[in-house]
Amino acid sequence: MTDASGRARGLLTQVKPTFMAPAVGTSVAGGLLAPRVAPWPAAGHALAVGAALYAAHLVDEYVDAHVRGEDEPSVPRGTLIRAVAATSVLFWVLVALLWTAGARAGALAAVPLWALAVAHAPALDRHPVPVTVDYPAGIALALVGGYLTQTGALPAGVLGVAAVLAVALSGVKVSVDRLDYDADRAVGKRTVPVLVGDRRAAVVSAGVHVLAGATAAGLAAAGVLPGPALWAVPFPLTAGAVGVVAGRRRTVGVQIAAVYPLAGALVLAQCAAAGCALGRYAADALPVL
């Protein structure tokens, strides 16, 4: 019983809300950008996103602790293998249910999330570009997939929102990797800070945040995003500036916090311009309030 309880606690440590909650929430936000929301497909896609991320964390634990010996194992090897298999079955069952329910575009959009999950620790986190962009790419796919699950089609505005978020989150990821600079360098993990040094990495992060702001502004100027999306531009610019002058931990806190109003401004602008379920739910709630 004690061993079983210990294995269960070890598996629970791989449920990491810091990473999983934003991804699942992004899937829900993508669905709410659609004109109407079918609850069961929305829930199925959100659960698939969560399952993919949980599998990624399990594979990370397996590779880092049992293959490379970089961490002290918190879950036995056999337990991890069985948990990855069970999570795999759950993910593909959810994808199959989306497909049979008619949400085929959403099901197809979920498949790359699985590829990112199983490839992250063995391959992607050994090179500076994929280790920086794989989680942001997953967030973008979660938003796009949440929308596709409801509609089967993808307007340019939703794709633009996803693109800006992916760029901004890539800047955040560089800053997060600055926190692990010493440990990553010790095990030969080639993150951006390990490759260029801590201070240059701060400049790289700032530059990527400026790129996120410029992307939002450029897409708004081109008419891909609605004009009110310009309200999102100051958030990545401020986050980038903070990264140049503040310490590493403060930088990460500010940049993560800045992502939420950035995403909110982009989503609300797209919703107001194109009409969405979120707007209708808010309108229905106003008389109650």
C-alpha cells in the first residue's frame, strides 16, 4: 500500500498546473472565439490538450531521471512507462471521439500536440530553437484547435492571435531558461542562455517581445487583426523592457503576468470584430449582474 501510495504521489507530481492550466484554458478560449460552442467537443479537445501535456511531463521524467540520470527519480521506471501508455490511450480515444463527432479539423489539429509531447525530452529540448518554441507552438495549436473543433474553418484573425501569443511566449521561455542556466549548462542542455550567455539571453528575450508587439501591430495594420488589437502591443513591449533591467526572477514573473492581458486584449478584439460565443455569454450575463 505504501509503495502504491508513493507511486501515485509521484505521478501526481507530474501534473503541473503552471503549464497545463494555461494550455487547457487556451483551448477553451479558442472555442469561445467561435460563433457558437458545442460543449462536448470543446471539453474533448481541452482534455486532449491536457493529456498531451501530462504525457510530455511523464516522458520528461522518464528521460531526465531514468535515461540521462540528470534528476533523482520520483516515479519508478515501470510506473512511468505504464502511465505514458495509459495517457496515450486516453489522448487517442479523445481524438477519435472528436473525429466521430464531426470535429475532424479539431482532431487533426490535436495530433501535433502529441508529437511535441513525446519528442520534447528525447530531442527537442537538446537544441536552442525547438526548446524555446515547442511550448509556445503548443499553446498556439491549442487555441487554433479549440476554434477548429467548433467550426472546422480557421479565419485569419484567429491565426493571428495564435501567432502573436506564440512569439510572446517564446520570449518568456528564454527568460525561464535563464533561471536554469547553471543546471542546464552542467548537463549540456543547449538553451538560448547556455548558448549565448545570461545577459545576451536577456537581450534576445527583449527582442522577441518587441517582435511580438510588432507582429500584433503589423497584423492590425494589414487588417488581419482588428484595430483594437493595438491595445495589446504595450504588454510585450513592457515585458521586454523589464527583462533588460530587472533580475531574472522578477523578469519571469512580470513577463508571465503580461501574457494574460496580452491574450485578453487580442481575444476581446477578435471577438468584438467577428462576433463570438464569449461575447454572447457576456451579454446574456449583464442583465443578471
